[in-house]
Amino acid sequence: MNGTNRQMIVRRQTVYHTRATLSLHDVATQCGLHPELVERFVALGIIEPVDDHDDRFTPDATRRIQRLLRLRRDLGISYNAAGLILELLERIDDLEARLRRYESASTTSEPREG
């Protein structure tokens, strides 16, 4: 694999390492969407391209879009509203993961009796 396909993305203070990126067309195909709708998601900030490559995305982009589409379908809301809900759900996931790490660290560092 050449160096151009190896990317490091910093997003929401989380570092993701990925070996491969997807083109805008690949993302659209995997999600069953027209590429112009994927471009709209980029414009809305729902998905972000890799670094300065406006047409390259991590595999996470397809997962975000699929989750967004489920929210929109199930709740009957706009893409903007679904994007906001998606962002809030991801923040909750991050906070729950932090809490689990904190609780795990505090239980392993407590002195044992006996």
C-alpha cells in the first residue's frame, strides 16, 4: 500500500488511523445514494473529507451516513436535524466510554483490604 492511501485524521480530539480511503462515488454507492447527496452531507458538515482531499473519505463516513439515514427514516426529520441528533449521540457515546475508562481505572487503583 502506498503512502497516499495511508491517512491520519484528527476529529473531535480522537485520532483515527486508516489504511484506505473511499472516493465520494464509493461512499455514495455503498450507501445507495446519488453522489450529489453525499456532497450535500459534506456541505452540511455531516461527513468530513480526509485532510485536504475533498473527494476522499474514511470508511466511517459510510457508517455515519447509514446511521443518519436510519434516523431520518425512523423519525421523519430533516437531514439537518438528523445530523444534529447524530452528533449528540456520538458525544454521548464518547462520554460513556470516558466514564467506563474512569470507573475501570478507579476500581483498579483502590487499595485492597486484608
